[in-house]
Amino acid sequence: MTPPTRTAIPPQATFSLPPQPAAGGPQATGPSDSRWALASLALSMLLSSLGTSIVNVGLPTLAQALDVPFQEVQWVVLAYLLAITTAVVGVGRLGDVVGRRRLLLAGLALFTGASALCAAAPTLGLLVAARALQGLGAAAMMALTMAFVGETVSKDRAGSAMGLLGTMSAVGTALGPTLGGVLIAQAGWPMIFLINLPLGALGLLLVRRHLPADRLAAGERPGFDPLGTVLLALALGAYALAMTMGRGGWGLLNGALLCLAALGACLFVWAQARVAAPLVRLSVLRLPGLGAGLATTTLVATVVMATLVVGPFYLSGALGLGAAQVGLAMSCGPLVSALVGLPAGRAVDRLGAHSMGLAGLAAMLAGCAGLALAPLAWGVPGYVVPLAVLTAGYALFQAANNTAVMAHAEPGARGVVAGLLNLSRNLGLITGASAMGAVFAMGAALAHAVGASGMPMVAGMRATFTAAALLMVGAMALMLGSRARRRQGCPPGIG
């Protein structure tokens, strides 16, 4: 699907929709229509991120209400994340095949209906199953909102649109714990799921009325790859379970799952080279900057997850903060990301994705160095200030990297490329929760072994963010190397 030629955008206009067909879809008549289209995408992104963060605060309540141990109730969160991770590439590709608007409507409907099932679930097993369905709907919402940017805004406004989506993702992450706590206190745990019903209905209305209709003719529809979808889901599910089971420990089951993930990945690559309509054409990975963009996204997400995993231990163990104070300090990160998202997108439009991506990585490197080196005597400001720098850099990198990657995606492959971007982020978050937690534990254990009384949490913090800083150096090297290869005219390779 090739977007029509766009006319110049007047200075007062914010975004511009491509002209729509006379029948069967919404009509784009000006900036107002494009704003409503972006509002529908922003709400979809908000709902999917809210679905992740709002439940965490309710886990103790759910454990008590359903009479299950805390280790089991964590599957309420894990089922949602696993469903998104395993399905996000497949639903992105399916959107390219059957139509993105149609599948986004289906994803919103599934997410909303599954939310009602979650609220009515009488047992943990049914709640986990409903959360998995909710995650499938969220996977469609995450992948297709990014894919729609190329159809709803002009190329020179893509950075602003990506910044808006990043802002809404951060708002959902930051709002979830607070909103969830209020809803549980006032109306009980089912309300953290029922809140999605009116928001989901509004999202369905906005998408149906304001997003461009699917325009693939029957003869133009690419094929779908069920074998590749199953193999990729198997590999990703096994990897995610290997990284998350055992609550930070590592045993025989984790190793077996990791071997299964490696086998599934090999079979997936083998199948993609042999089927007529692969889920991910291997040639897509040679798009300019795509390999580097995916790899840096994974590294960046790994570092961001470190702040969520390590932060509570440092703030409570080393600084002696209470639970409410820890939550307040940690909310600084999502809040900064939400505030910086839109300005970051505008900066990408004006100054270029590559330079802004590097600036974002440099800010993240500075934030990691600050978290690793800030003395304990600086207290809470010594944690919050570097965290604010790190998350501001993350918002800038996300807007720049997503814009650059999606700009090179062909119209018929935007869904799968957006799915790959979301997948690389999720893999980074999953890996970060395990790997960075292990680095923190090793650093703290080493300090304890040598008798550094009162210092294990500080030592673990320094070890974690020293490793994070090295990851950021690697991410910058990947981005610079990819840029250099493209300037030299070499065939673009992965990374």
C-alpha cells in the first residue's frame, strides 16, 4: 500500500492524514481529522501500557482474595507479558495481510472483552487465562499503532507522532500504580480491569471513525505464515519463561527452556528461508538501520529495566526510605519520560533521527554513570537526578529510533517491522529483569563477603549501572557503525 503524494503542510497544522477512498472509510479533511486519528492511536497505546502497570499494585490483594500464594499470583502479570512477547510480531504481520484497521479494532475488542472476563474471574486459573487473552489484544494495539503512523501523518511529522506514542506509553506506566491503588481502595480489585471497558469502547469508536480504511485489494494480499508464527511464538515463549521463572534463580528448568528457545529460533530461521510467504522476510532485516535499531532497542530496554529492578532495593536498603517514599522516587522516571516525549518527537523532526538518537544514548550513558558514581551522602537527589537524565534520554532515543526504523519500512511490511520493534523492547525488558538483577545480587554479595558492612546495596547499585553504562557504549557503537556503513555505500547488514 503506497501512501498518496502529500501536499505541503501549513505551519499551523500539526499532522496530516493521507486522502481516503470515497467509500468504506473515514474522510480526512484537515488537521482536525488527523488529530482525532492520532488520539485513537494514543489511547490504544495508553491502554496497552496501563494493562501492564495497573495490575502490579494489586497483586497482594489478588493473592488474598483468591487465596493463593504470592509466587502463583505473579502469573497474572507474567501471562500478559508472555502473550504480548510471543504474539506481537505475528499480529503485526497479520495486520499487513488482513488490514491494520480491521485488526486493530479486533485487538481493542479482545482487550476490552478480556478485561471484563478478568473482573469476573472467580479463580486464579481463569484470571490468568483472561489476562493472556488481554495480552493478545494488547499485542495488536502495540504493533499496529506504530504501523499506522506512516498512514496518518506526513513523513516530516513522524517524529512528533512517535513522541506522542512514547508519551502515552510512559503515562500509562506512571499512572498504573497510582490509579490501581485508588481503584482497589475505593471499589475493590475487579475495578482495575473494569476501568478498561469505557476506555476500550472509546478507543473502538475513535478507531472506527477516524483511522483510514484498509485498502488492500484481494489480489494484493500477501500470504500468512502459520508455521513461522508458531515457531517464533515457541522460541519467544520459552526464552521469556527461562528468564522469568525461578524468581532470579537459575536451575535445570531454566536451562532446558533456554535450549528450547535456541532450537525454536534456529527452526524459525530455517523455515523463513523456505516458505513462500514468510512471517519475517530475511531481506527485511537488511533494511537500512533496522538491525542496529532493533539491537539498540534491546540494549536500551535492558538498562531501563535495571532502574525498576534495582531501584527499590537501593532506595529502601541503602537510603532507608519507606514504601510510599520509594514509589514516589521511582515515579520520577516515567514522569520525566512522559513530559519529554512530545518535545523529543519535535526535536527529531527538526534535527534528524540519527543525531537525536545519539543524543538520547549519550544522556542515558550520563545517567548510568551518575547512578553508578553518586555517593551515598547525596541521598535521594543522588538517585533521582541521574534517573531523570537517563529517562529523558530514553524518551529521546525511542522517538528517534522508532522514527528512523519505520521510515525505511515498506508500506506492506510496516506491521511486521513495528512488531519487531516492540519485540526487541520486550526482550530487553525481560532480559534486564533477569540479567541486571543477577549483576546487582553478585555485586551486593561480593561486598558482603569482604565485610563491607552497610555497603552491599551501594556496591550492587554501582555494579549494575557500570554494566549498564557499558551497554550504552555498545549501543552508541552500533548506531555509529550502522551510519558509517550506509554512508560508505556498503550493503546494509544486521547492526
